[in-house]
Amino acid sequence: MRTVDGRVAGRRGQATRQKLLDCLSEMLSSSPYRDVKVIDVARKAGTSPATFYQYFPDVEGAVLEIADQMASESAALTEVLQGRSWVGKAGWQTAQELVEGFLDFWRRNDAILRVVDLGAAEGDKRFYKLRMKILNSVNNSLADSVAELQSKGKVDKDVNPAAIAGSLVAMLAAVASHQKGFTSWGVKQAELKPNLALLVHLGVTGKKPTR
């Protein structure tokens, strides 16, 4: 791990760097991204702006670091679908666990994901690539699942696996980022998950689940 000027950071330096990232993450949970300043992050971490600039070029650079770590953790979503069946009761279980994992991941990383979405929407390619890395962790596995079912004659041959997977992942991301908003529509969290899982199951298999 190196500083901005290329020097290797020692153990204390690495600890300071991580503390700055942790404090920034905490601040993003309670403050708009644009309002977070280097001096505020440094003060919260008990250090100086000069120290912050040893490790990051600016707040955006530190945010990208946090987002990159989070995107790497999204690989766990791929594991939810590895070797899983979409047939019969097992298929219903797979759909439920995918939805559970996706919503939980979004909830844990809500603050930084909002910033990633904002950056991607504004056309920043760095944030766009990170967003796609997160979505691809599910998209590619879902597309493979649909294609496999199609090869076995369980899904209509006219279905495009990539289009189905992409549509389902876009839906999951939209719902996940709007979880709190569902309460204003009278939908409880416990009701959201099974109904979202139903849509995912229908999308992948074309059939109502066997429960």
C-alpha cells in the first residue's frame, strides 16, 4: 500500500488510512456526498488534512477506494447462485435467497451505493464501471441459469437470456435502492422479499414457483 507520492505506507500509515476511510463511510451515511469536506473527515479521524492528502488526492478519490472495496465484496452475490437449481421447490428457494442476499447487500452499503449511482448517472466512467461490476456479479450468473434452462427445453427458445437477466438485475437494483420507500406504499419489508422473489422466479423460469 502506497501514499499519493509513491512511498510505501507502514503499519501505522495503513491504520491511519483505513481510519480515514471508515470515518468517511460513516459521514456519507448522514451527510450528502457533496457536503463532505477533507477537513471534516480528517477532524473526525483525529488527524490533519495534510495527512489525508498523503493517502488520497481528494474526497472523491477516497470514495472510489471505498466503492472499489464494496464492489469486490459483491462477489459473494455470485456465490448465492453457483450450482443452484431453478427447478421445483429448489428453484423457489434459490429465488428467495438471491433476493435476500441482494437486498441485504444494498442495505449494508446504502450510503456508498448512493454515491456510486450518482457518479454513474453523471457519466463518470469510474463509478459506472464499479456499478457494472456489482450488477454483473448477479447478471452473468442469472443469464447462465436462463440459458441452461433453455438448453434443457424448460424455457422458451425465443427468450434472450441476457435480456432477461439484465432486466431482472435492473429491477432488483431499483427495488433495493427504494426499500425505505415501500413503507409509504403500505408494504412491509417482510412482504417485499417474497413478492420480489416471485417476480425473479417467474422471470428466470417462466413459471410460478412450487412452494
